[in-house]
Amino acid sequence: VDALDEIHELHVAHWGETEKHRHGLALNPDYLTMIARERNGDLLQFTMRTADGRLVGNLRMFLATSLHTQTRYASEDSLFILPEHRGGFAVLALLRFAQAAILSTGVREIRINSKVINNADVLMRRMKYQPVALEFVKFFDKE
């Protein structure tokens, strides 16, 4: 909730770059639900900032318990770093920090998506995450 005023700018940039398959839909984040989930302990928001405090990246994870195994897991909702702040080990540092924090809550499984347009799977494989599914999406007109 502390970064809410700043984070919308990142959402807009993220939407424009990695969510092209949804561009027939308007970006309309439900920040009130995100805040409620964060306060309930079901959402973790990680931020990446410059030395002067400017928000340049974020990782949002939803926490839940598997109905199949009763295992706590974290599922990535949003991972984005502004293009001019990518490179080096920025995303790796963000992911490693978040992973350690998430695991400290008792989570045993972390799920992270990789859009086919950005080749993020290379990074996830390097961090020893395994691909386990291919997601298909189809949009329908309102009736």
C-alpha cells in the first residue's frame, strides 16, 4: 500500500510491453482488492528503487494454499523493470531477494510466469525453475 501512488506508472508500462494479447481490454487494476489481500497476508509486493528512491521495478506475488496438496505457494502476478534499468543483475537481485523473503513465510512452491514475447524463461531456467505448463488464452466478445 505504501507504493500505491507510484506503482500505477509501472503497471501502465508493463501492460504496454508484455500484455499485448490483452490490448482489447482496458487496464483497470483493482487496487482496493490488492490492498485488502496485502493486509490479509495473501499478497506480497516487492519494489526496486534507484539510489535516490525512484520506483523502477516491482514484483507482486499472491500467496495461497494448494487445494490438492495443502502446500503453501506463491504465484507471480506482476514482474516488471523499466527498460532503462534492466541489465546487469537487477532482475536477478530482485528475484533472489523476493525468493528468500517468500520462503521465510513457509511457502514451499513459487510459480512465475514467462510471457512468450519477452524470453524471461531463460532467467527462470538459470535460477533452476522448471517449465511445467503452457497457458492458452482466448478472448470472447461481450454479448
